[in-house]
Amino acid sequence: MKPWETGQAVSFWHPPKTAGASIWNNLIRVSMLHGKQWWYRQADKRSIKKNYDPGLIELSKLEYSWVKHFPVQKMSIDPATPSILSVRDPYSRCVSMWAYYKKHAYRKINNGILPKNTPIRSFSDFMEFTVYSPKMWNVWRPCSYWRHHLTGHVDIIRYESLKEDFKRVTGEDWVEISKNPTQRWDRERALEVMTDDDIKKITNRFAEDFELFGYEKV
């Protein structure tokens, strides 16, 4: 049974750097083909839980900017609704995270938002500061974090088999709608950026992604 045949809306969960923006645009296109403009939905400001945090910590401005990437744990959406989750090989995804950080850091420097002498973190430093020991909640987490607490049917769309998985899940062909330079990292290129220590840390930190989504550990 295809998602639009289930009789209820389908939630799309979007860990960053998993081609989620392109998938979302294609889902909207497909839903309109079937006369259901908002049949697919993703996290937005209207469905944030008011007190999602055990410590009742208010949503910071920095965290609020990541709303479209929030997991069901932070949302009022019923976790039992049918879901689609985009995932990606942890090695290439981590380097894509770093490329995203660099792109925006250089943009801020060029626009005068940051000083010209602002240091750009190396891949290892970025991972240590942002992923392994962040100062606050952030979205640079394993894709398995988005899988947790989803109790209904979940379809997985893997970055590496994007077109085939999209066709399998929706029954419709993939259309190239948007492109992002930070998505061009594949596993081979990503591993060239990493030290042996980087690989070991990612393998441990993202262990559940390898197991849940069938990615091979180096």
C-alpha cells in the first residue's frame, strides 16, 4: 500500500545532510499529483511541543533555526503515524556536515558577520566541538536518533539509493529539483579527508546507524 492509500497523512523526518530538502520537494510534488497538496508533512513551528525538555529549558534561537530537522520527540505529531525517514552513510554524511559548516562560515566572513581572521575548523576539530561534545542540543546526530520513538510504519530512503527508494516508497519517479554542493561527498571521497582516529570515532559514535540502516563499517 502506497503512503497516500493509508488514509492518513505521512510524516517526513529529515536528519540534516541526507538530501532531505530534495526529498521534501519531491514529496510535495507527488502529493499534488494525487490531489493531496499537504499529504506529506514535516516538522514545523506549529507542532513543536511546548515543554518537550525534561528540564523545561526554553527553545534557544539557535536551536529554533533547526525546526525542520526536529525529531518526533520534540514534536506534538503522533509517533504512530506512517513515516518516511531519510538516512545516509555516516562517513560521507559527517564530511558533508563539515562542508556545510565551512560554506556558512566563509559566507559570514565574506559578508562581514565574522572577522576576517576567524579560524575555520578542521574536520577533526569540527567533529569534536560540534558532534562529539556540543555545548547544547544540536542536529548533528546519528540518523537513528530520528528513528527512535517512531511507532508506526517507517519507510527508509537512503541517500545512496535515492531514486530507487523514492520510487519504491511513493510509486513515482524522482525529479531533480534542488542541488546542494555539500551533498557531493561519497564514501570514498569522505574517507580521504579523515584520519584513522576520525574513522574510529565516527564508527563508534554512529554505530547504531551502521546497524539499523545497513551501512558497512570501515
